[in-house]
Amino acid sequence: MNDQATKGTGVKVPHLAESLVSATIGKWLKQPGDYIEQYDVLCELITDKVTVEMPSPIEGRLVKLLAEEGYTAAVGEDICLIEEPHQAAGSTAEAAEAVSQPQRAQGGQARREAQAAGGEAGMSGRFSPAVLKLAAEHGIALSEVKGTGLGGRITRKDVEAYVASGKPAAVEEGKSVDAVNAEAAAEAASAGVFLPVPPKGPVRSTGIHLSENPPLPKIEVEGQPLDGRGEYLIDVTPIRNTISSRMRQSVTEIPHAWTMIEVDVTNLVLLRNKVKGEFMKQEGINITYLAFLLKAVVGAIKDYPIMNSVWAVDKIIVKRDINLALAVGTEDFVVTPVIQKADQMNIAGLAREIDSLTRKARAGKLALSDMQGGTFTVNNTGSFGSILSYPIINYPQAAILTFESIVKKPVVIQDMIAVRSMVNLCLSLDHRILDGVICGRFLQRVKENLEAYNQDTKLY
């Protein structure tokens, strides 16, 4: 794509997944003027499933951003322009001619002054995007900077030295510092170098860990201001908006039912305590209770495959592969990365997948492929001390299971009281597909599998 004012190759939103039709620009990691190597990350793209990094498909200089942060672009739409090396070579003469035109905008005045100040130095009036950007950031008129480069050209080091010397921005008689700053910014913009726009106010995607309260919004009702309410606004991020839509869709379309079972995991606790040290030495990761639970769930789904299904109006589609989705929470949102073909893994393999996916999720590094194909969801709510929960089904799956906190309790065993490690398993189910009988049997099988663990259980 070529623009009349700024030439370059358009970089398009890639087709990341079959169902993806658009993506939101989360954050630009490169700015106009930056030189981009092929595969350098340009920006973050927020999809309805996950945030991904977008690499540059080409090499060159980033000359223009066509989409602002927060803009939702369609797949195939250009979001920035990159001037490739062969384009840069072809446009050098045009750029030099354009600079010399007397009709140049006001921002070019400083450049002409610098050219005049340079005397016979042919290179003194040519500035790199990095120099223009730095000068604009500090409000420096380049005519006041002495160039030490080839032919008197002003380099980035010259500008940095001028800033370090503590000299104020040059202000012409009758012109304010703000006016000089504006000219410097216009001069940079005329060469395709744009300064990042500072945020208009505090933007928070979460109410957690606020160091200070942002200013209260000015709200009026029938012309009368509402003050002193102690409220503040939180922007709804694209991911939070997607979560809202999915949860609303789930509770609106799926008739939820709920059931719970209590499991004695004393032997599992002993088994994990026995193997966790050696497993850490061998694998370099911690083995959690969740790995054992997933193995128990997989075994139960094999016995009751209807749990691994979706509703399709006139049919129930039973999935052959058991792809377990894990609910992973951060301070801002919950994502559900998927362990593909979990039925083909042993306990150690499940532990490795859990560790890998949770690390990627909390670092914001999940790929779309990590989020697709889930057939049954498991949530480890016990990790933050919950003992009872009513989960919302991960649409369009048939059920979701939560593993609550393991608690020591007095339990009656053969008319005797013993202290045992107990845990609750909570199941939400789609009552169009599943009934109490089948779900009760499924939970009983998960319970049997968990209680069957002993210190001879193999991880591999």
C-alpha cells in the first residue's frame, strides 16, 4: 500500500485463526522512525480469546501508524506502513525536493534555518527520524544545535549533548517555549515521525493494587453535579468485554444445574509429598494436585464420554479427543488454555502441560492455538482457599468441574473418627445434555480414581 504523503508497504492484520475476523490494537511496541528487522514485534493484538504479539513480515523503517491503540481492525486491514530498503533508496531524491519547497508547512521552518546556519555544509540540513523525534521531545530548535557528523550533519549524539548541557530550547523573540515545541513536533511529523500521545487520564483495567485513587468523574443528573461519591471509572478492556459476552451467553443459553461430591484425598496428599522433591529435581517444575485430578477426570470421561460433548440443537456432538481446558486467573481476567489430547498423557506429562500453560497465561504469552479445541474445563479454585463454588460453564461445553481446597477434617471410618484430608468437587452441567444420574456416576468415578492413588502410583 502506498500513501500519497507517506510511502511504504502496508502491514496487515494476519489471519490468526479460522474464526477470527478482527483484532484490537492493544499496544504499539514500535514507533514511527524505528528501524524494524523482519520478525521484530510491532504491536500486541487482542483477540476474543487471547493477546498475541504481531511480528513484522518485512524489514524497513516504520513510517506511519494507521491504527491507534484500542482500534479494532479487520483481518487483512493495513495497520501501519513500513518503508522497505529499496523504497527508501527510491524516495531519497523526492524527499530532498519536498524539503526545499517554499510551501512547506510551518514545521519545516526550523529545518530551513538549520540549513542556512550550516553554511556550505550540504549534509547539515538532513536529519534522521531519531534526531527529529529527540528534538521534538525536548523542544529543541535544531538551528541551535551544532552538528559534528559528515558535512556538519546533526546526529543523535549532538542533540543528546545539547540536552545534557542544560541549554534551554531556543525561543525566538516573541515566541513561547510551547510554540517552539509545537514547531519541533510539526517538523518531526512532516518526516513521518510521531510522538506518542500521553494518556488523557489514569486508565486501569483492574481495581486491585491501586496506589492512589484517580480523580472522580464529573457526572451530572438533570444538570446537577454529583460530587463526593468516592467513585472512579475502570475502562472495560477488550478481553473483559469478551469474558462478559461469553458468560452472558453461557448463563442465557445453557440451563445450568449443579452438584457436589466430597472426596478423601489423604493417600493423594501422601503420594504428592513423597514424589514432589524428586520430580522437581528431574523435571525442574512443581507437581501439583491438579495433575493427579486431571488424570482422574480423563479416566472418568473415558467411562462416561457424554461428559465430553456439546449441544447442537437437534443433535448432541460427542468429542472423541479429550482436550482439557484449564481456568487460569490473573488480576485482570481469566483465560482457559487447553491441554490437547489429555487422554494420551501420563501424570508427569499433564504436570508439564499445566506448568507451561499457566506460565504462558500469566505472562500474556498464550498463542491462539493454546486456546482452541477445549471439550471439558477444570478450575482449581482451591488454590485460593475456596471450599465451595458454583462455576459457569465454559460455552459451548457440557460441564465444568472445580477442585476446591484440601482441608483436614474428622471423618467417621468404620464407626471410628479419623483425621483425613478431604476435598470438594463441584460440577456445573448443561441440563439439556446431562442429567443428575449420569453426572452423579461421573463424579463417583472421579472420586474412585482420586481415592485409588497410593504411594506406588507411577507418574510416568
